[in-house]
Amino acid sequence: YALANVEIKKDLYISAMEQIYHYTRHNSINQATAAFSTNPDDTFLLRFVYKHALEETGHEKMVIKDLKSIGHNFDPVLSKPHPATEALIAYLYYIAIKDGAGPRLGYSYWAEDSYDHLEPILSACRRDLGLQDKDMTFFVAHSTIDSKHSEEVREVVREWCDTEEKLSKVVSVAR
């Protein structure tokens, strides 16, 4: 991994965590918004969406805790999302409103199962910033929550994707 020889600086960690805060605080809302464009007869999918939206509520507070644990006085009012973060937020709302909960499963599929890809970054943060698992609750404690969510998302994808077209939409959003 490229991070093995690169030092993670505190400023970079803070900036990344602030951006994670900005998009995470929208996840429960854009998840629930996806119900708006979902067929009311698709009760299996809608039950998942409502439950998952509720379970995602407040996860951004873990980011605030993690930033405080390294001595950063995070102020959500003063911190602004970068344009790329705004684009991700807008994209997720767009998919939710335009296509509904089925295609938005692609984002959940990726997000709930990204921890293998994140582990080298977390290891570098431990090494370079002296962070412990208790200082990275968004990633460490959240990974326990998300392992359950990952299984649920996979089950819903298997159930909902009864056509190639549906599967293609989920894969497109995941990418």
C-alpha cells in the first residue's frame, strides 16, 4: 500500500474527518429520501430503507468525538464541505430522488463494506498520529455496526435485483 511510506499529517486527518462529517450527516436523510421515489408496493425494500435511515442517524457525532480526541475544536458552522464533498452529497440526493431506494443500495453496498480498503489508512493514522481505536470511533466502532449493515444490504440487493436492469443500476451507483 502507498501509505506505508507516507506520513499522515494531523492537518490532513482533520480535513478528511471534517469532510466525512459533512457527508455522513446527510446519509440518514438521503437514505430516507430514497423512499419518496420507491414503489409503495416494494415493502421489503421500504422496510429496509426506513430501518437503515434510522440506524444511520447521528453517526456524524462519532466524527466530532474523534476530532475532539485529538484536540481539535471542531465547529460544524465554521467548517465547510469541499466541492467534491458537496458533489457526493448532491449525487446521493439525486439518486435517491430520481431513482429511489433500489439504485441507492449501490452506495450502501460500497459504504458499509469499505473497511478492508480503509485499514491501511487507519494503520497509518495509528502509526503517525498515535491514535488508538478509542480515538477513531467513526471507523472502529462504526465498522462493527457496518458489518451487520453490510450483510443486510447484500440480502436486500439479492432480493431487489431480480432483473439485469436493477442490478446494473445498483452497480452503477456503487462504482
